[in-house]
Amino acid sequence: MNTFPVRCGFRRTMTSIAIHRLFHLIVTVTAFTVSALAQDIQKLDPALEQLVGPDSKLERIATGFNKWTEGPVWTHEGTLLFAEIPANNIDLWIPRKGASVFMHPSGYTGAEPFQGPEPGSNGMILDADGRVSVAGHARRNVWRMESLDPKAQITILADSYQGKKLNSPNDLVYKSDGSLYFTDPPYGLPSQEDNDPQKELQVNGVYRIPGARYQKPGTEPTRDQIQLVIKDLPRPNGICFSPDEKYLYIADSGKPPTIARLGGQTASVWTKKETSTALVPAACGLFLPKGNTSGQSRSPRP
């Protein structure tokens, strides 16, 4: 697999680490590459030793994909789903069997050829019921598979804000109250720019879908309830909560790339508390501990 481009974003839930260390616990994505050169996971905080021991070895479990892969999620069945965005696939890796195409197309479904570089879907996560929710990227919505089957019923959780199409949902995270937060930069549009003719919203926002977990299968999204909670980040990308859910961490892949820590008094109002550029290799990802209380786990991107 290739090194991830600057737009990748992800999170991982795992055993607890002191919260004050989390903002500085950043792992470079250069660890995941097919380069012939030796690659390392850069440990920028000793707390990572609790999760990745000094003798841990990086293992490539699959290769041969189209340019890069993103958005992995471990299922309750012990398999790994991940997005192969340039190929418009969601792929499935089964231990001791390897990887294969699980779903195609996963993102763009139009009749005409897609004119941009990223036609596929992006980030994925499990809800507390074990269902896979997907940031649709070039599909321009957020959707959920009602079972782990490529032909499963699909439920659209969000596709617009105030009557305008979403840009291209990139990554997503559940909160323990069943609400779903997602980022919406323009990378799934043909030009990937703010002046793309297909872009209807003026902002690249972070949104909240109240009660997303409880939306009944196959029903229409509650379009009048979606909330724009953050609108001042140039390119919101990876997203996760702190263990106590008081803070929302967002990897912003703008220029310069940053990681923002945000906190707020209510579910729909968030204020920026802190940003960091010193430790950000590409504003791609944070490894954060278990704390979403939604039962999901995320693998590192292959």
C-alpha cells in the first residue's frame, strides 16, 4: 500500500491513556507504506508504550491496491473493512484468507464517469449495534449498512444541510448518546476545491446527526435536525472524541495541517480550545483510547 495522502483521517479506540497526554500522542502515517525503505512508527509520547510495545513489528497484511487505502474498521466478525477510494471499493480482509472486494461501487454511483481522483467512500465506524456506518465521500452522504453484506439494506443518515447537498463526508464518530458527528471537506468532489461547480455549501463543516443510531432501517434522514457544529476549520478530516467525551479532536488537512481540540457546553455548540501544528506530519490521524462507549474498535489504517 502507498503512504496515505494528506487528506487521510482516522481514530482508534483502545485501552485507556491519561487524557492530558492524548493531544500529543500522534503517530506518523509513514509507517504504512510499500516503500522499499525501512519505515518506523514515531512514538512522540512514552504513553504509546502502553499500547505498542518496543518489540512490536509492523506487518503488511495485504497489498496490490489502487494507489492507497483508508478508513478501516474491524467488524464484530473479526474481519477488516477498508476503503480503496481510487477504485471506488470497500474491501474486506479475512485473517488467513486475504483481501477481496466487498462492495463496488462504494461511493460515486452516477451514470457518467467520475471526473475526479477519489470516487469511492471514505471513513467507516461501527455503532453500538455493530452496524457499519460510512462516510460516503463521492456519494455525498452518510449511510449505514443494516447487516454485514454487500447487498444489505442501506439507510441514509444524512445527505444535505438546509436543503443543500453535503460536500463529501470524510470521517465520522459516534457519541455515547447515539448521535453521529462527521466531517465534510470537498475532497470527494471532482476538483476537490471550494470553487467546484458541484459544491453547494459555503463551509467545510463538522456536523451532528442527533439520534443517528436509532434511525429506523430504510427510513429517510431527518434533514431538518442535522446540526452544523463547527464551521471555521478549512479542511476538517479525521475526527474522534476524548474518553470522557468532553473534547472533540479533529485533524484539519488545510495549510498548514493542524489538529484541533474542541470543547463545548452543549451538544450543538463547540468552541476551539487548542490547536497543534508542531507534531502534525500531515494532519492525518490520532490514536485515542477507548471512550466512545459505543462498542466499536478501529484498526490502524493498513
